[in-house]
Amino acid sequence: MSFSTGGLFLNESVEFASLHREDEAWEETQARAVKEGTTQLPKDASNTRSIREIKNRVSTLTAEELDFFVREADRADQKALLWLACCRAYRFVREFAVDVLQDRYLSYQLDLPLEAFDIFFDAKAEWHDELAELSTSTRLKLRQILFRMMREADILSEHKEIQTYLLSSKLIAMIQSNSPEELNYFPGQTWEGS
């Protein structure tokens, strides 16, 4: 549940990924990014925390995805790759994408009220004590950040409506070759399995 920092961090993630060297540990890239002030946040603690979250996300991308993200992808594919990275990095986000976003999209319930998060959170908290123990303010912050990430990734419109996600053919091929079920993280893209 560490995604309570920032939003999608699109520009910062591209810059961070550009700093990464193929033979380098992600922690080394993180240290250089902190030193160089990749996020340009005014406080050192905020900068360090944000870069740590960016590293947690970007490091989930395969070498092929990372290269595409930095060198070839347009803004739409960069956003899609960051959404994919968030789903990989955070189980809660991944399950929300499949169980709430995809389910509502497929049943033509395209509005996404804040209560959808609350219902999902409560259901998960019944099975996970660490969620049940979170304060109300932390829970509200998580909801705010998740909705912000979805808007910045173009998953949600400004009016909280789920939008059909059109991935480029190259990105679809990369996802299908790695983990085709991850297409389910994007409304309008589905993978049923074989």
C-alpha cells in the first residue's frame, strides 16, 4: 500500500528510466536519481520517497518494455506502461483494475464512484488485517492517489468515467509475449486464457 505518494509520475519516471544502466542495480539508479534531484520536489524527504516509488514501479518492466518506454513509446504508451507497472508493483491496484475497473467496464457501468473504492477496500480488509488497521485518513489518501493515477493514465475521465483503453499493437504484443493476462488491467482489453 505504499502507492500513497504522488500520482503516476510520468515525466519523472521517463527521466528515472533514462538514468538506468543495463548492468546497474535499481538501487544504484535510485541513489543517483536522488542525488541529481530527478523529481524536483522541494523537500529531500519527499524527493527520496517519490523516487523510491518510481523505482518500485519502473523496475517491474522487462528490458524490452523499459527500452520501448524510454526510446520509442508515445505519451499514450508511456502512460499505459506506467499503469502496467503500478499494477505489477501493487497487488491492491492490480486487483482493483481487474475486479472493479474491468468488471464495471464489461457490464457497461462506466461511472466509477468513490464508493466503488470503499466497497472494494472493505471487502479486502475483511481478509487482510493490515488493511483493516489503516487509519481513515490513510485510506482516504490511498483512494485519492489511486483515482489520480487512473486519471493521469487516462483510465478515467475527469468525470470519473471508465474509458476504453487503446493500446498500440506493439505494446499489446509485448504484454501478450510476457504475461497476456495483464491485458485485463486495461478497460476494453481482455484476455480469457486458453
